[in-house]
Amino acid sequence: MLTPKEDMEITSLSKRGWSIAAIARHTGRDRKTVRAHLNGEREAGVRQNAEEDPFDRVETYVRQRLADDPHVWATVLFDEVVDLGYDRAYPTFTRKVRERELRPHCEPCQSSTGRATVEIEHPAGEEIQWDWLELTDTPWGQKAYVLVGALSHSSRCRGWFSESDDQAHLIEGIDEILRRHGGTPPVWRVDRMATVIKPGTADVQRSFVPVAKHYGATVAPCPPRHGNRKGVVEKAIHYITQGWWRTARISSMTEAQAGLDRFCIEVADARKRGDSTVGELADAERLMTLPLVAYPATVVEVRTVAPNALVSLWGNRYSVPPGLVGGHVQIRWRLGTETITMSRDRTIVAEHRLAPKGAQRTVRLPEHSAALEKLVLAEFSSGRACRQKINRPPSDAALALASKLVGDLGADPVIDLDVYRRIVEGDAS
């Protein structure tokens, strides 16, 4: 049984041209197992054998003991599970503990403070580092997230503006940035973001494994509290923030994306690195070819319908039925497709062909235009506006009501409103 991490690795090695025999030797796995996973005949993390593994019966106990005491010796645990009926050898027991990663990681025991540091060698075309830049104060008044991807060898960086940092927006950003780089390295270095790595572990999220396999890459999480391990992207974020964001003249996310793209190409790539520039070093890196389409994740956005029955999305405006004006609609887009759907209360109300982002287009369906025109005409009046400078004193009905109100109060003396009316009408007799 391959773990999800091993499944990613063999897929990446296969896309890089490795033979099944070479992959099997490299990973220490049987060639039949490697071939079955590459052909999609087996699923990572799912045991193929129907025979029950004796370790399954004691796994819960071992997991609990290691959670209570991460440093308990394996020999002590083995003696305990033998007393519980485990009938396999000690090497088999320790292999199961390693394969299922039951022993929690203890960082303080693995490193020491104040240790010496050394520059990490990054072979050309081998690794890209990912991280989020969070912008809370933007000219358009809404929080923004910027995914930054930096090639570890050349330091070439590209960024993607997003309204959220959830997994779907992360996948969209990864695809956009990789296509700006012109390919992908085989290793993706990430910090412990919960959309990629299971919190509290070094395991890749099961939902993210197919994404890495789609691009032929493997995910390498940074050890906790080792920020220098992804220092290239950390420095890229600092450079983008101070060198561009602080002085950028922008008013929308669409303008920000265009400005960041220009900055990365015209300024960041022109930085000197010895006798070359960042751009020249990056052009010499050999990257893996990207799939024709992005991984089909579903991106969800929520928008408010404007008075003209239009919804703004990524620099364009799309129509909805006029009865939804002022309400909210949920927009869904599957990466790699050309259409978006809009729904209200789980009911699809419109479907549009996606316009290029930032094109400033208005896309209206004919039925929406006709319904909006009908609604506007129904509310439109051709009558002449009322005269504003006309004398209209209280009517007899109003005076009668006023007289009744004064009488109800029992006030003395009683005011004769009829006299007041005659004065207003000019009859002083």
C-alpha cells in the first residue's frame, strides 16, 4: 500500500520520464505496485489485500500510547502489544509504526536553538516555493490575498490576487502562476498551510494529492518553525510589498493584478545575479510541461446584484433576472471551463460564457434584457410632473378633522377654524 505522499512521488517521477523499474528501485516498492498506481488500478492509502492485517487490531492502542507519550520506546510498546495478542515480529511492528506515521513529531527534540546556518543549494528547475501575502488595507476597501510562487534557484517570482485563501482559490492561483512561469518544477515547497498540509502533521491533505498529481509534482512541507527553509518566497513577498505594493497606483483588484504582472516582468526579473539577471537565470531553468487545462477545482464567489441587474466578477459584468436586484447570488466556476453559473437558494438563475478577466465587458442574456426593459417601462410614467408652486390650503375634510381633534382635547377657548378658512380665502367680511 502506497501512502498519498509516495503516490505523488511516483506520478511525478513518471512524468519526468523515469521507467517503472527505476521508480521501483528509487522508492523501494514492487514494480507491480508502482504500475498499478500509475494505471489508476489502486488508490493511495487503501489496502488492497482482503486479509486482515494483525496490526489493525492494535493500531488504536499504539496510537493512543504514542499520543500520551511520544518518546516511549518501540521495544516497550512491542512487549505490550504482544501481551495483547499481536503475533508478528518486532521488525514488522516497527515498520507498521513508521508506514502509518503513528509517532508524533517532536520538534524541540529534533533541533536546537542557536545552531549554525548554511545556505541551501537549489538545483536549477528543481523547486518552487509557495506562500500567501495577506493585504488587509486595499484601495478598494476589501481584504485581498496574493499567492506568490518563487523559483528557488533563480528567485523569479509571480503573484496572483485572490479574494480568498481557501483550497479552490489556491489551486486557481497555482495554475495561473505556473503558466506565468511557463512550467512547473517537480517539487512544490510549502509551509504548513491547512489547505495543503494536515494541521499538526507533515501529511499532505488527501484533497490536495490529486492536484499535485495533475501537475506531476510532489509536495515538500517545511518543518515547523523553520521559516528559512522557504526563504526565497519569503524574500519575494517582502520585495513585492516594499518595492511595488506600497507605491502602486491602483483602484481595483483587476488593476492590481495587471500592475503586479508588469512589475514582476519589467522590474523583478531585471535584478542582477552576478553576471546575469533573475530573468536570464529563470529562462535557463528546465521546467516540466504543464497540463493543457487546470485541475478542475470549483471556485465559488458571492456577489450583490446591482440596480441594473448586473453582477461584477473579475473586471466584467454579467446579467441576472431583474427580480434579484439588491440580493446576493452565488457564482460557481470550474477551473478549465468556459462557463460560469449563478444561483440563488441553490437554484441556478443564469449561466454565462466567461469573458476574459479584466476585459471590462458587459454580458447580458437576451431574456434578461427583455425582462429588465419590461420592468423599467412598467414603472415609468409619461404624466406631467406636479406643480410645486401652487396654493393649497387645508380642505374642508381636513378642517373638519382638525376641529374634531381640538374638540376631543376639550380646550378653551374653542378655535373657529371656519373663520381661519375665510381669512385664507380672502373673505374678511
